[in-house]
Amino acid sequence: MKKIEAIIKPFKLDDVKEALQELGVQGMTVIEAKGYGRQKGQTELYRGAEYVVDFLPKIKIEIVVADDQLDRAVEAIASAARTGRIGDGKIFISDIAEVVRIRTGETGSIAI
């Protein structure tokens, strides 16, 4: 099993959610986040004064998928979140040793 963490632009959340639902991916954790990458924030204008916004609003999505769903899920996230502009985000993939469903005690891929 693999855990996919994706940092995306907030307005792309619905597109990514729909793309994953089409694949049959069930369950998603969504966290509002702030951060910056290569763009290092952006300059805003407020009442005639310029100021730098260091941390931009982002959305962090976490999902756990079976190994055979990994490539399709990553491609779905990447294509749905892509705008072609700086700040589109990143996708991180890590191994999951075990999953336990608290309610039933089921373990492994059945518990996803």
C-alpha cells in the first residue's frame, strides 16, 4: 500500500476529487495549508502599499491506495491539478506498512 500526499492549489480540489472518484478511490483527507516553493510567495497591493505574502494558501490531500492503483491515482491527481503555471504543487509517495480500520479491526488493503 502507498500513501499519496498532494499539495495543490485550493481551486483545483473539486477537479482532483472527481478524478479520484472516477478511479474508485475511496477516502480522502483534506487539510488547508499554507506554504511556498520556488515562487517564494507573491507581492500584493493593499491600499496603495505593496507587501509580500510569504505563505500562499494550499490544500494538502492525503490518500492511501493499493499498489496497483498508485500510477493511475498519481496521474489523475497530476492532470486534474495542473494549470501550467508556477505553484501547481507537488505529489509525495510513501510506503504504508499497515492499515487498521478502528470500527471493525480489519487490517491490510481491506481496511483502506
